[in-house]
Amino acid sequence: MKHAKTATQNACKLCNPLGACLAFRGIENCVPFLHGSQGCATYIRRYLISHYKEPIDIASSNFHEETAVFGGSHNLKIGLKNVSKQYKPEVIGIATTCLSETIGDDVPMIIREYKQEFKNGSPMPIMIHASTPSYMGSHIDGFHAAVRATVKTLAEKGAREKLINIFPNMVSPADIRYLKEILEDFKVPYMLLPDYSQTMDGGPWGEYHRIPPGGTPASAIAMAGSAIASIEFGSTLEPSKSAAGYLEEAFGVPRYHMALPIGIKESDKFFTLLETLTQQERPEKYDDERRRLIDAYADGHKYVFEQKVIIYGEEDLVVGMTAFLTEIGITPILCASGGKSGLLRKSIKELIPGMDELGIKVREGVDFVDIEDEAKLLKPDFLIGNSKGYTMSRKNNIPLIRLGFPIHDRFGGQRMHHLGYRGTQELFDRIVNTVIEQRQNASSIGYTYM
Amino acid sequence: MEQISILEGRHKQVFEKKTGGEQVEIACDTSSLSGSVSQRACVFCGSRVVLYPVADALHLVHGPIGCAAYTWDIRGAVSSGPELHRLSFSTDLQEMDVIYGGEKKLYHSLIELIEQYKPKAAFIYSTCIVGLIGDDIEAVCRKVAKETGIPVLPVHSEGFKGTKKDGYKAACHALMQLIGTGSTEDISKYSINILGEFNLAGEAWIIRKYYEKMGIEVVSTLTGDGRIDAVRRAHGASLNVVQCSGSMTWLAKEMEQKYGIPYIRVSYFGIEDMSKSLYDVAKHFPERPDIMEAAKQVVSEEVKELYPSLQKFKKALTGKKAAIYVGGAFKTFSLIKALRSIGMSVVLAGSQTGNKDDYARLKEMCDEGTVIVDDSNPVELSKFILEKEADLLIGGVKERPIAFKLGIGFCDHNHERKIPLAGFVGMYNFALEVYQSVMSPVWQFAPRKGVKK
């Protein structure tokens, strides 16, 4: 069968504004606002809710035909006013869409006009604008654009403080909580952005919340310019597109850039960096976590050695996972992403110089049909990635280990750890158990000890 | 607790039924207010949900990736055969396409996909920016249709060009291009089409069986478990039975005008409306009293089995209060009746797309004190759930977390349901789901009801 190549089939990516909405949810008292059609906000809400299982209000400027013809200024202003009134936000995070970008709305100018027109009204929210046209990049670009725009809007110059900025990339609420725990245990003041650990994974409500509690306060983000350092996760994230890159450029805050710390080696790098920056040793607790993880590697090594997997998802997640998988003897025979930074291969090579000898293949800008074609040829033992690989997994009878975003067909994706020793432990246990389950099911004897 | 207020500009879309209260008409059929978090989607969404279940067609979304990605395998609309509808196809327009136009990409995408998947027809959905960059979709579709020999139908569903209802209409327009192109030979005089039944969780199969037991031929279900060939011969049916009125009334009217096929509105939810939908079809064929007899037989058999099984739920649920917020208003009517039959009252009823007549009828049906809303939002829904102390919310995925956060039960009555809620068996499933959610012991820990630490 000849495969269609021009169209994208079963995309392995989402659109730019989705990432921006998620990032804006990590700011305290912030309402994400999409400048475009009603559908963008609604679809993105629905998509995020299916993973996070939290109410996610995203406002929309709700374009009509006249809006598209005469520009979105009027609608945007009414929208901002209504959101201010109904949600009383401290911050409104405005992201554009393909529609508003194509008609060429000058959003910063509209915001300036709005502030001028309504300056005598009730308290004016802070407005952040991220340019996120859906016809460029993917959701991860929107995520970083929003984080960078936030810092650009809020960060101020100040005397150097003993403060560390941390930009963890698009990780799970559980990962964010773990990172905060680490920084708190190091007893170092920090500014983590975006922090949706509570807004996207919070408790029940005794009363109605316009905006769920949690998130990085705007006042804390203002301090980012006076930090001693920024730590930024994401191998393929370039300084020109990143928040830490901006802070380095504008305020001279040094940017320490590394892969997502998954696996022992990358986690070690992260803890060593924290030790260097804080000039203190890591708390004993993390040595314990590390020891348990090494012990688990020993206990489980036979199950995983020389297993072949296909890993897919956002490029940075793929790089981080590849580093981890190779250190336990699993070969990612294909590292695939719908993203197209052009940096995926280079980033993997930096961490695993012998990648070609190991047989690691890299493909950017692919969809699930491409990945499935590869799977048929490469015959991996299992697939690792988000829920969207399920169709391919079922069809080809290859087990899928779910991680990242979105997890639409399993419970608890928002509580899943990926980072550090703790996250690696969780991933390792799941991978080993997948192999054991396979073998147990395949065995005619039905061993009760494995 | 802080008072939650309703936005100016929305007051006319919210109404509380009170004796002696002001009899205002509910405003509806308007586009959503900018900045309010509407639960509605867009024109594209309307078209996509209607055509989605056509399983042997290629559904190509012409635009940037989002619209196709968010609608990949999104509905629980099942097929008994081909499953091409469950794949997601997009022209994935990039910046250069926006500048230089996407026609070529569309053309090549279509030619390649049609070659690979051999669909019976193709639907091309235009999204927001396609309307702006001026791609001549019609011309590309004509060209590809000519070259491939299958119908290639443009669906004008640019997100901003109206509301979800306009999307329904665009989808119906595409279907109208197909209807009338197939043979109507061998179609019984005692035949119907079911419009606006999308075979979620196999519901169309359940309904079809009831009609078949009555000796009625179902020519085409639009669009549940849909096939292009069946759509093509839909004009051969004697009667159109419209289930989801919001999406398909336009099509029914068009078919009436063009082919002289009358239509009736029905609902398959709840015992009362389900039974009525069988009787109403039987009434259409008065010359065949045996059809009515058969309908009565079906109802009596089903109800005999169903009724006792509902009593357990009724006993537990009597006095509990429900809030309903769904897409179409017609469904709300059935849900109110269905809930009453298991002892529950309705304190909030609303829809995304109801029209004037719908709301007038809703006002009439509702109890004193019931709040009626059009095109509502999370803030309002939460406000009324709390004020009216609802125990259950019926809605879709976007409404679900509101219910759970506030510590009340929830029933998904939307596209993603996996258990059939239509038909007599559907009433049992509905009651069971409501019971299992409302009566769950987990709500004792909700802060409002609060088991304290």
C-alpha cells in the first residue's frame, strides 16, 4: 500500500495555543484567554480536562465574520473587560490563534489601548501576550512562548538575590511538586514557572472558585531578574525562545540549561548543579532515593536489558527518556516526535555519543502513521509515549507504556512522576512490570512468582 | 460565601421560573459573549460532529493541526464495518501555506489519501484561516472528484463564520449533495430514515431493532454507523424521524421540500419519549394497524422488563435534585421526564443551542424555581448548582469536573459516552449511572457536606 505523505495523519503533536493555555494556568490568579474563535478555547479545554480532570476555564474573544474582516480589537477589548469582571484575575494570559495571527491583529497595541480606555475602572489585571499561531510549531512552542512572555512582562531588574529560577518545561503536576520539594529541602529561595501543580491537580472545592488556588505569584515572577541563576530543562529549547534565555540576555542571570533529568546520570547532573549553585550538599533523603533506584536497577536489570522500544512525544521528553533507557540497557530503536526543532538528533547525540552504534534512529516531524510504519519494520518490544499511541499499539499488538501528555485512556496521568530519582524509579518499576506481565501472560504455566 | 454575579449582556439568557414572576422571553440564537467562557464550540465543531460517524468516508480537515488533532477519535460513534472515521487527517497548514495558499497541499493530500484508503466519498472541512487565505476549496474538490470518481464534498465550516448551528447546516448541506444519488429500488413503503442519531455506544442499532420489529425498514441512519451508499438512497424513505433536532432539522426540512418526505421529531431517551417515538412512526402508517400493534407489543415487552428494575434506583433517588446542561434543548425535555420517572426533580436546565420554541416549552415543563439557561458558562453553572443544591449534573466532558469539584454526581450524556443511554435498555443504563454516581459514598468527604478531619 502506498502511503499518503502530504497530509498529516493521526498527528503526534497539538497546536501552539494549547501549550500557552497550560503554561498560563501555572500563574497565580491567571485566566488564559485565546484571541480567536470560540472553538479553539472549547476544544483545548476539553482536551486538557480529559487528562487533568480539573475545571479549566479558558476565555475566548469569540471571533465573528465582522471580527475577521474589521480586526479583533473590539472583541478582544470586550472580552478582556468581561473576563476582568467575572473572574477578577490578577493576570490575563492572552495567546493568539491562527485566525488572529493571519488577520494581523496587533495585540500589544490593543492591550495598550485597552489599558488607556479603562484606566479609571476597577483594578487593571496584568496582561501577558504570547504569539502562538497554530500554523507554526506545535503545542510545546506555545508553552515556551507563554513562559517567555510571562517573564518578559513581569521580571524586573534588582540587586542579586539568593534566588534560583527554575523552568521545568511541560512536565506533570507531580513532577512540579517533586521539584518544589527538592528546592525546599535545599532551603533555597526559588521561582518555579509555570507551577500548575495545584491548579491542574487540586483538591475538592468547598465553595466555587473563579480561579483555582495555586500557581506562581506575579510578585515572585517579578523577582526573576535578580536571581543568581536560572535552571532550564529541555535539550531542544533554544535561548532565543526560552524564559531563561531572556533573563540572561536582559538581566544577565546565568542560564543553566540541561535535558529533562530522567535516569540516574541526568538526575545526578541536576543535583550536582543545585549543590554548586547553593554551595551545599544534597539532603540525605535524595541519596537514599538514588540508592534505592540503583538497587532497583540491579533487581530488575535482566528484564529490561536489550529490550527494544519506540519512544515518541515532545522532543525534550524523548531526549530525557532516551538517556534513561540507554542507561538501563534498553535501546530506543526509534526516537520520534511530531515536533520539528531540527535539534532532536543533535541533543540525543550530546547525551549518548554512541547512539549510532547502539542503533538509535531519530525522526522529527512525524505522525502516528509514520511511527506505525516504522514499528512494523522495527518490531519493538514495546512503545513508550502518550495515550495517542494506543491505536497503533492495539492494532500491532505491541504493549504501550503511557507517560507524558496526554493520558486520555488511563487514570492519574497528572500524578505521574517522570523526573529525578523518584520519577525514574516510578518509570523503571512500570517498565519492568510491563515486561513481567507480558511474560506471565505468555507463559502456559502461569507462574505465581516472577 | 462570595456572591457570584451574572455578566451584563447575559441576563436575558438566564431565567428562573416563579409564579407571578416577570414573563420574559429567554434570549437565544445569539453568538457567545466575548470573554465569557462559553461551553459551546464553533462552526467547525458543528460540522464535524454531524459528519464524523460516516465510517467509509475520508474526513480531511483543511487547516493547521489543532482542529484535526482535537477531533481525532473524539466521539463514541461506532461502526459495524469500516472505521475510516476514527482516523484523523489534516493538511497541517504551515506558515508558508498561509502566505502562498493551501490549495496544492489540499489537492495532493486528497489524491494520496484517496488512493491509500479508497473511501466512498471525502468531506473537506475548511477551518478558520482557509476562509481568510482564500483557497478555492470548491475548485479543488471538483477537480479531485473528477480525477478519482468519488464525491468530494466541501464543508464550509470556518470556525468564526457563525455558531455551532451553522456548522450543522454546512454538514447537512454536504449530505444533501449525496442524498438522491443512489437507487431507491426495493425500498419498502413502510420505511424511515433516522436523522440525528449518531450511534454512540451502538444506540442506533438498539433503535433500529425496535423499528424492524414493527416491520419498518430503516433506509439510512444519519449519520450513525453511516455509509455513503446508504446516505445516497435516503430519499427513498417515506418518513424522516429526527432525533437530534438541533443538528438535523434543517436537513429534514430540505428533504421535505425537495423529495416531499415529511418529518417528525422524536427522542429516544426515557420510557415516555422512547415509546412515543415508536407510536409516532406507527401513526404515520394508519393503513397498517399491525404496525401499531407491533409497536405496542415492543413497548409492553420492554417496559415489563425495565419497570421493576428501575424501582431500586427510584427508591434511592427520590427527592434528589438534578442540573442539566447539554448541547440541544430537545434532549433536555426527555431528561426531565426520565429523571422524574426515577424520582428526581430538575433545578437547572439549559442548553448550548436551544431556540425560542424550545425554551418556551422548557419553561412550561419545569417546576417552580427551576433555573433555565442558554449558552451558559462554568461560573453560572456552578452558581446555580450551589444555590439550588443539586445532587447531580448531566452534561459533557467540559461540565464533568465542575460537578466533581463541587462534590456532586455526574452523568455524561454527550458524545463520549461508552454505554448506550437511548432506548429502553438505555433508560436502565441511565438510571444505573445516575444512581451509581449520586449515591456513591465518596461524596461524604466533599468539603461542603464534609466529614471533618
